[in-house]
Amino acid sequence: MICNIKNIKSLKLFFIMMFFLLVNILLMSSCTWLTSNVNSEPTSSETTSEETSINFDELPDEVKESIMYSPSEQFEHIGIRDKQDVFCFAGDIIMAEKPRAAYDKDGIDAIVDKGIRLLFENSDLNIANLECAITDKAVSPDDKEWTFALPTKYVKAIKDAGIHLLTLANNHILDFGTDALINTIKVLDENGIFHIGAGENLTEASKIYIKEVEGKRYAFIGVSAVIPKDSWKATDNRAGVANGYDTLEICTRIFKLKKYVDKVIVYIHWGKELEIRSGELQQLIGRRMVDAGADLVVGTHAHVVQEIEYYNNVPIVYSLGNFVYGGTMRDMIILKAIFDYSKNEKGDLKIRIYPGVANYQKASRYYDEEVLKTKIDEINRRNYNCKVDYSGVVHIENKTDDIEYTIKPGIFETTESTLNSENDIELNENDAIVPFELTDISKIQAVD
């Protein structure tokens, strides 16, 4: 009997020890699991579903592959950007009858594909050119062959596409007169879409949009060097567009802006339609603006893709082509500009292009690998001193510090000595930006 009691006590002790051992094992396993999950990074698909309204997993495989070129590039698309500011540029918007009908029927998916919108959703700012007036009272003038108007209700499509900022500096914004221009500005203001490049007078037309990202300030200027009539130019008492031919005014503005902002970006309407290479006047204006301090120059109007040039190590993207247009099917590109501050406070600029097509109805990216290679090869044959790799990243091939203007500079040669001479351009410490007569940068159209 005594022996049995001892055996029972031994068994109890054994079970108690086993119980504590099992609890200890479970606790250790739980801690290991928690530690591994806390320290591990979320997968790209998990992060994407949180950061964007487009479900990455639902995209076609060819879209996924084109977006995720390499692990080092994933941050550009899923919103994980340490010390990197991203801006996307699209081309001309007209949204003619076929895109309107498609949008009425099937919404934004019918006119802008998901791959483009995913780029836009993971950008700090998206910019395009509005190549028409917004009006419901469009009566075509007799003296202009091509006129374009967008009914007011379709402004929602621009917002749905993800565009934040529009330049109005082009050769169609006044197709239906100053009343239609003023209405365009009113409608955009009411819908929270920012605009540059045209206004009810010169001061308004010359306004600069300033975007602040993580303490860095970016200034966006819109001008047109395609102006049908002299009466389209904004003056002190006349509505119109910002004059892109006036390089003295533009370059002075750029130079002065550099005192107040970190980067200056110019979106300009210029060149000749359907020409796949830039003209001499484009090159002259673009290079002058770089000399004055522009950090990036982006162009439209040709309705086709033109070359990319690096002048003094600054990219000039001569033409993006169309965006949501509605006319003849033509190639286009979406431009992504990435300002990287991870290595230095000044910031390094990398640009990347996404070839696509603007057809009668829809703006879409190319996703087929062979088609992409063909399109990039075509662009590289036009490029002067840079090369686009098959992931779309643009690489400078040789410096152009010694490049010369292709035509005589004319009235304003933006040499370093000219820009640094306060007597020549009448700079003083109290001035902010020519020609506004402002003394406070905060009075300029800006957004946090």
C-alpha cells in the first residue's frame, strides 16, 4: 500500500513536470513567431493592397511583370519611398466623343488602363495638358479649323484618372474665347484640380503651382510656344496664355524661383505636330530654361513621342504624345520623375518612361515584352545623348556641358555671367517672382 502511494506521488510529479515543460515550449514558440512577424517586412502584394485602391493581385500577369521590373524598383509602385519624391507626367487631353461615350458606359476603366492609374496612385503629383476649353456653350469660331471643347460633366473623368494638376498653356484653350477660358478655370477650381499656364490676366496666367513633399518645395511652370494669335497672349488687362516665346521673362522667373524652392519643373507646349524630332526653336528654348535653373523640362503638342535630351545633365523630354485624346491611334509615354534624396540633400533625378498607346478611346500602356522593346528601340534611335533601357529607365550616355545652341540665342543669352548680374535683370532681395510684384512666396498658388 505504501509502495502504491509512492508510485502515485511519483506519477503526479512526473505529470506536473511534463505540464510545465509543455507550457514552456509553447511560450518559446509563440515568442519566436511574434518576433519573426514583427521584424519581417510586408510582402509587396500586402503593401500594395493597403497603399492603393487597385488590387495588385487582380491585375493581369503581364501588367504585374511590367510593373515589377526588379526588386530594387518595387518601391516606386507600392508606395514605399524612403526620401524619394515621385511625379508623373501625361500628355494631351481632349477626350473627344468616343472616350466620352466609353466613359459614360463603363467609367474610368474604359479610357485609362489600370497600369497607368497604378502609377498615378503611387505618385506625389500627376500632371497633364488640357488641350481644350471646358464649356457647355461651345460655338465654333469661323477662323479656326480645329477647335476642342469638353462638356463640364467630364471633368470628373480627369479626377477619376488621378490627375492633380493641368497646364492650360496651349493652342486650344481659347478656341471658344475668353469666356470659355474663365469657365474652364472656374470648373477646375470647383473640382479641386489645380492649373497653370493661362488666366484672366498676365498675373493669373503666370502663376506657379508649388507642391511641398517632405519639406522639399517643387515649382511647376506652364507656358506655350504655340500661340495662334498675338491676342491669345495674356496681358495685364487681357485673359490668355503664358507666353513661351518670351524667354527673358521665363528664364528670369526660373532663376528667381530657385531662391525659394528646391526644384523648378517646366511643362511647355511647343514644336511642330507629328514631327518625331524636336525643332531648333524647341532646343533653344529648352536649353535656355535649363541654363536659368530648370531641373526638368517636359513638352507636348506634337501628338507623337519625340526624343529625350540631357543638356548640362538636365533632362529635356521634348514630347510625351497624347493621353486621353480620341483621335488617330498614336504612341505615347507616361513620364515618371524621381527625385532621390537618400544620398545627398541636393537630390538626384532619375527619369523613367512607360511606353503606351493613345487610341480612339483609351490610353493604355504596352505590356507585351517584345512590343515594349520595339517601342523603346524606336525612342532610342531619336535620343541624342541618352539611352532608355528595357525597363524604361533613362541613362545619360555623355555629358553635354559644352553643347552649343543650334541657332543664334537672340535677345537673351542665359549665360552664367548674365544670370548672376543683378544689374542686367534687376534682382533684389525683396523681389519674389517676376512679374507678380509679390513679396511673399506664400501668396503664390500652393498646396501642402
